[in-house]
Amino acid sequence: MEVEAMIKNQEERISCKELVKALERDVAVLRIENQASFETDQKLNRKLGQQLEKYNIVSLRLSDKLDSLWSLARTHHPDDSLTKHFADHVSTTWAYHNRRVFENSSKLRLPSHTVQGAFLCSVKDKIKKRLTVSQKYFDLLEPCSDPEDTRQARDLINEAWELICNLEQYDNNLQQHLSMSSLTPRLLKLDRTIDVFVFNCELLRPSADSQSLQTVFKSLADMLTGKLLGDEAVAEPSNVCTKKVYRKPVFIFRNIKNKPLPSPSS
């Protein structure tokens, strides 16, 4: 109703031909912006695919390491919270980096290629507002306008909305690309921090059973290589087994003391 009142209050009512000319100017700007932004977006997409793959690998590895630390803290260190505190700190730092990086990247915008010093989003939003008004004008003018003018206006309005929808994604792709580029090195640093922590801390205390098993396996290895038998150690245990096979069977007899045989008379 507001648009209808605006038209009625105008001394000279806008014609459909004038509407077509206004739409042609806006569509021409949108075409230029789309072409330039598309070329930039294609370059970003090639880099984004590599960045996203690297980010997924690093984030998955970091997540697995954190889960392992938390599980280790619950199982082997119930009374020692150092491991859990460290894992919690890494997780908190990760969330902090995510928040800061995405907050900063959300402010990034592609520049306009038709208005110097302006952002693409500002040019797009202004055309979007004009297009909304033009759509309402067209709905009012269509019944009393030339069919050819209404067809042109309708086609231009549809094309303009399609071009605007295309422009909506370009800023998002730019923000995602720069977020991955900034966040991946930070996650790699956290990943290396976990490796240093695990290397410097004795996280798994050896138990008595594990120590006895290690002794048994060491003795078995020494026997198979010949070291336990006093021979020079060899790399192939099968040679030792072959050489130590006895050529003749060994019989063990019970030692029986000689007793005098009883005489026939007795």
C-alpha cells in the first residue's frame, strides 16, 4: 500500500518503460560484479579445497589426541589431574582460536568492481532494496502497460534476483578461505604441544606385570638368538634351533644299586 500511495501522490506516474531502463542499469552493474567476483571466487575455491583438506586432517588428529589424553587421565591417573588439566587447556585454547578467527574473518568483504572504495555487499544491498521497490511498482503497472515492456521488466527482475543470489556466496567463500588459512597453523601448534607434553611426561606407569613380561620376552629372545646359550648372537633364530638339535636320542635311566642274587639253597 505504501508503494501504491507513493505512485498516486506523484505528479507524473512512472511508466513501465522507465522501470525497464532503471532495471537495465542495475542488472548491468550486477553482471559486472558477478563476472569479476566469479573469477576471484574460482581462484579461492582451488585454494580452499587444499586448505579445507589440511584443516580436516589436523583437526581430526588433534581431536583424537585430546580424547586419548582424557581417557588416559580417567584410566591411569585418577588421582593426578595434570593430564586432564592439560587436555582441558588445549581444548579451551582451540575453542578460543576458533572464535577469534571466525569473528575476524566475518568482517572481511570483497571489494566492488563498479564503485571505487566500496564493498561488494554494500553495492549489492542497495540494488537489492531498489529491486524490491521495482518489483512492487511492476506489480501495479503490469495490468495497464505494454506487454513487451512488462515482459522485459519481468525478465530483468528475475535475472537481477538470480545475480544477487550468486553474489551472496562470494563473501562467505572468502571468509571461509581466510579462516582456514589462519586457523590451521594454530591447530598445528597445539598438535605439537601435545606431542611435547606426552614426550616429556611419563603418562603410562609400568606395572609389575608388564615388567615381568618384558623380562620373559627378553630371555626368550636371548635364547632364540643363541645369546642365552653362550654363543655369539645371530640374527636368524632358526639357525640356532637347527644347530642345537641333538643327533641321537637321549635316554634317562633310573640308577639301581647292585644287590647280591639269592642262592638256590636259600
